Amino acid sequence: MSYKQMMHWHRKHPRGGKPQYMGFDSCNGFTPAHSWLVEDYQPYLEKCKVEGIVPLSCKEYYDSQLGR
């Protein structure tokens, strides 16, 4: 069922009380900016590759830059 069909169905089949959950997740985790990936994370990955070091994950590297 498409989003448009679902919204139409909900208008025709109202349920009293609380609003119904539609199953959309607005926050699906860590999503860094493209500019940060290109300017900071990609050079870090290349440096690790040259030195033979296992790189941190994207989120771990981002957190380490923030001092968390």
C-alpha cells in the first residue's frame, strides 16, 4: 500500500482516541554530512590504509573528533 493510499484509508476508517502509528522512522541512526565524509573521514581512511592500521568506524571517528 502506498503512502497516499494509506492516508486515504485512514481518513475513511477513523478510530477514536489516540493517533495510529504508521511505521515511519524519522531517526534512523548516524548520518554524517557529505562534506565531513569527503574532507575528514576519507583522508583518515587513506592514511590508515597506507600505514596498515585498522580504521575506526565512521561514528567512532566522528565521536573521537568531538572528544566524547
